[in-house]
Amino acid sequence: MISQFFVLSQRGDHIVFRDYRGEVPKGSAEIFFRKVKFWNDDEAEEAPPVFNVDGVNYIHVKVAGLFFVVTTMVNVSPSLLLELLQRIARVTKDYLGVLNEDSLRKNFILVYELLDEVIDFGYPQTTSTEVLKSYIFNEPIMVDAGRLPPLGPAAMFMQGTKRMPGTAITKSVVATEPGGKKREEIFVDIIERISVTFSSSGYILTSEIDGTIQMKSYLTGNPEIRLALNEDLSIGRTGSSTYDYRSSSGGGAVILDDCNFHESVHLDSFDIDRTLHLIPPDGEFAVMNYRITQEFKPPFRVTALIEEAGPSRAEVLLKIRADFSANVTANTIIVQMPVPSYTMRASFELEAGAVGQTTDFKEGSRRIEWNLKKIIGGSEHTLRAKLTFSQESHGNLTKEAGPVNMNFTIPMYNTSKLQVRYLQIAKKSKTYNPYRWVRYVTQANSYVARL
């Protein structure tokens, strides 16, 4: 099924390479990297996750700046191989603690040992961290994570906050800590990716939340865990929106359109008291995935306007309002807006006293970009841009520009109001009291405002 598996750095260097069948010509890794690097270079587009070159199918994902790639000569389900690559990356991170080029190079013997158990002659066998522990005998060489940039959604919790220790997401689930002791702790992350489309007048056209309750356990002996959610949690649409998105507190029942659970979760009492019982496997896994399409209060209101300011000029006005509490701060906000293809240059005017904001005109892709380091809840920010065209505009500017796209991350903020009421761990003894970390993060999936 799978002919080759390899991992490449951002420079195209081979870090891991395994040829299972010998049917793909040599140099496939170089062909892949060259194709990805120069894919549709004029339009600055990224290569799709699946493509074919000379009869060889290349399937890849990019994780932590690394390319995880498989090749195959036969017609295999792309979604199967994409899921396999994500799982290989996850189980590698479970064993190494931190996933990057340095950790892979230092632990190449362990990585190849993992690969031999995960894939046999091109056929996937298992990607369970817990099952693999019985077959993997090499100890990981730990990489100092203190000098490395944090990766993934949980990285938001490592920026000077006292809510969680700095090594929380960079520990191996199998390595023994100095002194032979293992810190007993468990992490539960509620990660929500929201999609919102605003009309030109500011009304919400579509809105959706894709959420995941992610768990990573460092508990010895795999004790039973009880995870309690909102008591007024409902599953399935009832025809009327009981979620009051206009209220500042977001009161009312939380209604999920649908959800699914990890195989280790027991739902015996879920219908009664909304409590999940599980014995967590080793490594990181999704306890529950859910989707919400009920109306909700979006964290940001985005207003965009473009008007002619002369025969070959136009003016753009972008306004962002943060509709969440002042004790919450959004990080790494990026606002992008495509402009007409005949735009020559753009000049920007930020609001008075603006701090931590940068602007740029991307000539290759013909778009303006506005970066904000952080936005405090309740604040409002404005950007004015003056565009100069190489020719007169003869059409409707609103059809030739936009829409506005926004990316952001909001730590310790939860759009759906889904909450963990308590996290209970079965006690081994009276003195057994492991650390519990419950964290929330909201990210933009597709946050769009039309002109």
C-alpha cells in the first residue's frame, strides 16, 4: 500500500527515510520538495496535501515545520493516509516530548524503531502509544525545550502565565525524569475553532464551532477519571435557539449539533449527569469532538469598506471590535484583504498611540496585511489604507477586492461556554493528589467579512 515514508526539514534535508517496497524511483524526496517549494509560485499558493507526479502519488502533512510524507503507486484513500501521517506525528511527539528537527535527529534510532512497529511492508499496524510501549525499548534523548519556540494550540499557555508549568507540553510520556520520579499530572484542553462569515452590512451569515476536548495524561497506573461537563448540555438541534448570543455572559443551555467520543470513554451516566468515565491511554488523544451551528456571540466584529478616492486611487477602512471581557486578551491577530490586481502600492495610517501593530502590502499576492500583537477585550482598532492603481478603475471595487480574512488565538476563552465542571481522579491512597490542568483556547478557522 505505502511505498515510502520520509520526513523532510523546511530546507528539504532528509531526516527520516524508509523505503518499504522499492517500487518508487530514487530521488522521490527531492522531486517532492522541489514540487512543493515551487508550486504555483506566481500566485504564492501552497501545494495541496495530495498530488501526483509521473504516476507516483505524494501525500503529505506539515507538522511543526516538518514535512511528513508517504508515497504510493496505487489508488489508496487519501484521507486514510493523511490521518496516518497525523497519528505518526502525534505518537512521535508522545515519545520524544517535543517534535522538531533537532529531537528527530537525536532520536533517530527510536524513531526508526517506532516506524518498524507502526508500518510493516507498507501496511499500517498500530498507532496507539499505549500498545507501542510493549514493543519499543529505546529511551528517548530529551531535547532542551527552554530555548525552543512552543508549538501548537497549547503554546498559548506558555507565554508568561502561571496557570501551567513551562515543560507541560514538551515532556515525553515514556521518559523517566531525573531522580526516577514522575510528576503526576493530567492536562485537559478545550480547543474551539470557529468559522464566521459577516455580510457587508455586518450581519452574521454563517457561524459554526468545531471543538475538541483534548487530554494528555502523565498519571502512572492509568487510574479511572471522571470528567463532568455542563449539566444543561444538550445534543441535537431542537428547532429553536436557546443559546442567548446577545447576552454578555452567553447564558443558556449549550446545544451541540453532534459529537463523538474516544473509544476509552464510557457513557453509562452521560445522559443523566453529563459525566464521562474513562481510563486514559498513554499519550495525547481527543476525548470528545463536537460541532455547534447554533447562534453564538462571535469574539470579534469586523467592518470593512473600500471607496474610490480619485480616478486611480481608493481608500480602505478596516475596523475590529473585541466583543469579549476586558480580562481576556487575544494573541497573534492577522487581518488580510485582497486588493484589485492592478494595485501598485499602498500606504497605511494606524490609529493614534497604536502599539504592537504592523502593516504590509504583499505585491506578489496583491493583498494588504495588518498584524496586531494582542487585542484586549472591549477595545476597538482601526486601519486606513490608501491604494494607488496602475490604471483607472472601471468596475465595482467591492467585486475586485476582498473579502477580509482574520486569524487569531484567544487563550482562556471559550466561545460555546462548554465547561469542565470537575475533573475527578480515582485515588490510589489518601496522599495521592495529582496536578490537574484545564485550559481553554479559541482559534479562527475561517473568519471572513465580505465587502
